[in-house]
Amino acid sequence: MSYRSLVIGFALLFALPVKAQESQAAHFFVYRLMPGAEAKFEDGYRRHLDWHRKHHDSLAWYGWTIEDGEREGYFVDASVGEPFAAFDHRVDVAQDGADFRVNVTPYATPVARPTYVLLRDLSFGTPLESHKPSDIVQVTYFQLRPGAEARFEHAMQAMHRALAASPEAPAHTWYRLVTGGNQPQYMLMVARENWASYDHFNRSVSDLLANDEAALRDFTDAVQTSTTESWHYRTELSNLP
């Protein structure tokens, strides 16, 4: 191998962790659709995605429909897998907002805008950051007791080890809320391809921690409430540059 090749190889080796560390922002936007306006909303949202494509937006935009729970029928979109600074340099924010108000706002009401940080070291796979979304994602929110973050993350380290020892475990991705909701809050996204995936793997956090008494105690003491819902990925309502 030539000296030049070695230099390039070492440069790439040290650059990859930096990029992985930077690509940790996850901006989510939640919309409640107007009654009977689903088709008009989807048409308008597709037109808005076309605006992003024509303006060469480099951000990835994922879209999902929530299929169950209290927010059934809501639409979620998200920009995931970039540094937080990327949102300081969005493509023509004023025109973006104007196009959105024309094509989308008449058919949907924005109800939430939470921003999370990816916890890469606690995660068992990061499909969204890799541009490989699953058809369904099982999303669980954990509301913690104040000051319980360290105990909770200690338990999640044990959960990561349990997942690594489970051959059929799907990707489990952890995010911690930065702004836009009650603190402290964590979100877990479990990749699912279909309902049959639950036959192969249907272990809860408590199940995964069952053999680690200390970690299970940390988890149960830290969590105040949790809620779960299923999101269906909408390829036609997403844009992955």
C-alpha cells in the first residue's frame, strides 16, 4: 500500500466517528388532519415535497401515519441524521413556509414539534440515520421522574447488551428530548417490517432487563409513565436525497 493510500485511510478512519457524532439531531413535526381531508392533505404534502426537491434540499424528510393510540390518523414528518447546525442553514425558510401554508396548512393543524438527540451508544441500530426506514416503527415514549436520567441510561446500557445477545432482535434506537415537550423524556423507535415481526421478537424493556436485577430496578424507579404507538412509513410522503 502506498504512503498516500495510508494517509487517506487514516484520515477516513478518524473522520467517521466525528461525522457519526455530529449526525445526531432528530426534528419531528406532528400534524392532526382535518376531518375528511386526508386525500387533499396527501396531495398537498406531495406538492410541498416537490418544492424541496426543486430547491435541492439536502435534508432527509421522513413521513409516517400513526396507526393506533390516542393520536391515530395523525401525520408525522421528521428530519433525522444531520448535525443540529443543519437547521440553521435550511433552504429558503421563508419560501418553504409560504409553500407549506398554501399546500398543507388548509388540511392539517400542527400540534407538536419535539426535537431529540440520538443516543448512538445506547442504540441497537440506527435505520433512519442510515436512510433505511422500516415499513412500521413501534414508538414508545418514556416520561422519567426528575433527576432519573443517569439511572435510566444505565438500564439502557444493560438493555443494549441483552439485545446484542438476541439474534432476532430488530433495531432499537434511543433518542432523548432536547426541546418541545415535558422533561426528562426519552423515545424508543423499534423497527418492524410487519405484524409477523412480533412473532419473532416481542420483548419489552422489562423483559430484556429481567436477568439484571439492578438494571431493572433502575428502569422501574426512573420511569414515571410510558405510551406506545405504531407508525406506518409513507414512502410517497418522504424525501431522501
